[in-house]
Amino acid sequence: MTEQVTLEALAVDIRQRLDAMQDEQNERLSDEALTRSIQTNLETFLQSPDGAEYVRKVRWGAQTAAELVGTKYARMDLDRTDIELLHNIMTAAQESGINRRGPSEELTRTFEAISSGHYQSTALARADDERALERMRRDGKLDQVGYERAIRAMDTAESGFGSQLIGAQYVGELWEAARKESRVFGLIDSIELTENTTYIPVEVDIPEMLFVGESTSPTASDYTTSKTGSQRIQLTPSKFIIHQIFSGEMEEDSIIPYLPFLRRQAGLSMEYYSDSLVVNGDTTNAGTGNINLDDADPADTKHYLAQDGLRHAWIVDNTNNEINAAGGVTWGQLSKLRGLMIDDTNFHDWGHPTMEKDLVYLSDPRTADAISQLDEVLTVDKYGTNATVLNGEVSRIGRHPHIATIAMKLTEADGKLSTTGSNNVKGQTMAFNPRGVKAGWRRRVVFETERLPGRDQTRLIWSLRLAVGRFSPTGAASGIEWAAGVRNITLP
């Protein structure tokens, strides 16, 4: 009997506990409780930086500026950047004589109300840049070689006619879009250049920590000094142009529907060619020797002639940092690249950084696929969608991202491209530390138009400026240690 009572009491106790748990769960899942939980957590999230970025991304469209309310531009869903671009196009059409009326009165009033940009004649803008360069040379901030290089980069062939739109928001947004969508350009630090030549100071070595005795008298000798070495990266932007063709009359209402397309296409161009300049830059302009066209003279307008880039650092500048695979790619080769990127003199271990993002592997797409087949390589599908994945990232080598980029091509055995396409069958991969290279762009755009009457079309020409600077502790390119590569890879 006692045993039965005990079991019944135990059953009652268990039932009461289960009922209590059910009541508690019902309370937690009630509409009021869920509402309170969501409100609390959502408010906390929205106040965080991630929350602000989330709100920006999910917003259906840009908020209409107060100055646009009631205008036809608001009804056409145009924003500040569209207005700036439209006004720039119509101004260029007026200056070239294609449309003598230029921007309409309504467009001009709207532009002046919402934009901080202003127009300056090309001749005056160039004169300002020349005065700035002369001042830097006079103050000792720029030597004669650097001064002449900067002057050449300003494009002495400019006619001096027309005007430049300075301070326009849409130019900055173009560069920002290129950074976000690119695979390499967005990995390196970049700044907006306020002058035609800018120096960025970087550390060369660390100050030595000295062991000294305690000072015991007022007349004790000074301690031995320890100097900190420093070096600079020179950023001199080169001029680049983008051509677009517009079929139709250069009238304001005809252009408006095409503004998103024009911006998108310009952004795609900047995305690819900024990547390619950073990766493939080589200023060698001769019949042989350019890493992008080894056995022919590249056209003078090729973008890669403007600056020296990442591949040039290990193929040409510091050949001690290259590996000749002479066969298939191996894990040992990929690992060895990190050991080549050590600067013992200046205590820089570029190949083994503390932060995993400070070492990045780049490959052409076919070589990237071959590397992904190595057992030691961790592919994206294995480390999960919750991990932070860079644009174009296909795997991890060690703990470092491995990116496939179409900016890198198949080459000959020496790592350079041949004018004969069938010779370019070898893959290559490289590792670099993004802290060793910097970029800069100028928030100025020269927008010009040219009528092509034989085609009944108009050519739209964007002129923009971009600079790439590479760090070397010695000041010479041969001192670059932050990049290394493997060439002559036989692909399956």
C-alpha cells in the first residue's frame, strides 16, 4: 500500500512539473512575450554597426532628397548621383556643340540644390595641380624624378578645353562600387587623393629596445638613441578613360532611362580594370619584356602600362620570390611561398601574419580549380556559408583565403603572356600581403561627348584617375618581400 501511495505521489509530482513547464513554455511563446523579445533584440541590433548596414541593404530604394520632392526627377526615381551624372552629360554635350541648350533650367536648379560638386575648367585644374607639384618639389617632398613622373601622369596631351566636375558624389560612389564588387582592388587600402601626387608614410623597421643602466647622478650621460626607420609610398594617379556609345538624341528626357545602365556599365569596367591594374601592372613599353605581352609591343593605351603591380613584384622585381613548378601544383609549393615572404632585416614576416586576411592567395580560375583538388586545401563547401567569404574566394590555403580572378591569365612557362594564344597553357598562383600595396583615386571626372554622325550615335567618354603604390623598405622594387608566386604550373 505504501508503495502504491508513493508511486501515485510521484506521478502527481511529475504531472505538476510537466504542467508547470508547459505553462512556462506557453508564456515564452505567447504573442506578447515574442513581441517583447523581438523588440528588445531588434532595437539592440539596429543600434549596432551591423544593423545600420543591414538597414542600408534592405532599403527598397534611396531616400528621396527633400530638394527632389515634387520634381519630375523624383517621379522618375532618380537620386542625387543620377542628377549629378545627368547634369554632367548634358554639360559635356553643350560644350562639344552636340546639344547647344545644355542642361535644362529645372535640371540646373535641382543640381545646384542637392550637389556639392562644382565645375572647374580643365586648364585651371591642371594649373592647380602643377602649382601643387612645384610646391612639393620646392619643399623637398618630391625629387626631380618623382616630379617628372607626376607631370607625365597628368597627360600633357590634354587640350585644356572643357570642364571638370569636382566633388561630385557619383564619382565616389563609382569607386566604392568598384571596390565592393572587385576581387583584388577591394582588398588593399585605398584613399581619396586630394592632390595629383600623395605620399603615404609606412614603417620600415621597429625601434630597437635597448638595455641600459639606471641614472645615478645629475651629470649622467645621455642614453644611446634608437632610430625608427621610415619609408614612403608615392601615389601618382594615372589617367584612364572609358568609352560608351549612346544611340539616340542627346536630349535630357532621352538619356534619363539609360542612366542606370550607363552607371552600371562604367562600374563593371572600373571593377575589372582596377583589379587588372593592381594584378598585372607593368610599365615596360617595348617590343619584348612586358609580362602581359612578352613577345610584342603593347599598344600605348593598354591600362597595365600605367603602374607596376603584384605579379611584376615576383616575376621581374624580386625573382628570389618565385617558384618554378615545372609540373603540377603541390601543397609544398603553396606553403613555401609564405617562407619566401620573410624580411629578416626589417623584422617583417609578411607570410605569417597574425590576421588571416593579411595573406591572400590569387590564382587564375583554372589553376584555382586544380588547387581545390588538393587534399590539404579546404574548399568553401567545407567551412560553411556562415564563414566570412571574400569575393571570388574558392578555398582556404592554411587559414588564408584563396581567390580565383579572371584578371590572372594562363601564361607561358616564364609567367609572361605570349601574343600567340596557343602558347599560354601554364597556370600560376601567388600570395601577397595586402598591407604592402596602396591605392588612391581622385574625385574628379572629365566627361566628354563626341558625335559620330556616320553611325547616328554619340560617344560618351569618362576620364578618371587611379594610382597604385607598392612598398619597399629599400626604396627599390627589388626589396619587395610581401609578394611571391608559383609559375609554370601544368594543368590537368
